[in-house]
Amino acid sequence: MAEKKKFSILIFGTGEDMQALPEKEREANMQKWYSWTKELQDKGSYVGGDPFAPQAKVISGKSKKVSSGFYSPNKDYVIGGYFIIQASDMDQAVSIAKGCPTFEYDGTVEIREIMKM
């Protein structure tokens, strides 16, 4: 059996849709995240992952300028969190990522293979 590779699933969104929901709906949505995580664990695909705090510091350029707040190159989305998964190849990683609850709120994910160092 071929060795599984590691992939990151970066979860993009503004978080505004979730914040606008009534508390019971937010809790129900969070249950979907917990269930998806458990499903990944049960299948042996889950390596790790966490949501990010809403604020960030960004250091950029030769001057190493520090900026505060949300950061995204296109300003439409921010990275809200990540998962690290194991999959045999990119196609399987994409298939796994399609189960992410973020799509219910028109979210976006980016899947990248993690290179070995």
C-alpha cells in the first residue's frame, strides 16, 4: 500500500454569515463541523486542524511593516482555519475536502499538498 501524503485544507470565508445566525443555528452549524471532524478521524484521514482567532498581525516587505486586522490578498475572504489530512493523492484530498461544512455558507477551501522537508 502506498504511503499516504499530507494535505492542508485552508478554509476561507468572512465569518459574517455565521455571526448573523441566531445562536441555536450557530450551534447546529458547529455540530456539523464536529461531526465532519469525527468522520475524518474515524476514516483515519484527520491529522489535525483548528479555527483561527479573528484578528491577525501581518509582517510584510523589506521594512517588515506590521499591520493589524484581517488579511487577505483580495479582501473578500480571510483564512478562518485549517485541517491537515492524509490522502493517497490530490484527487482523494479534493474528495475529502468536498465534505467541509463551509460550503453551506458559500465558503471556499484551498487544498495543498504538504511537502516533506
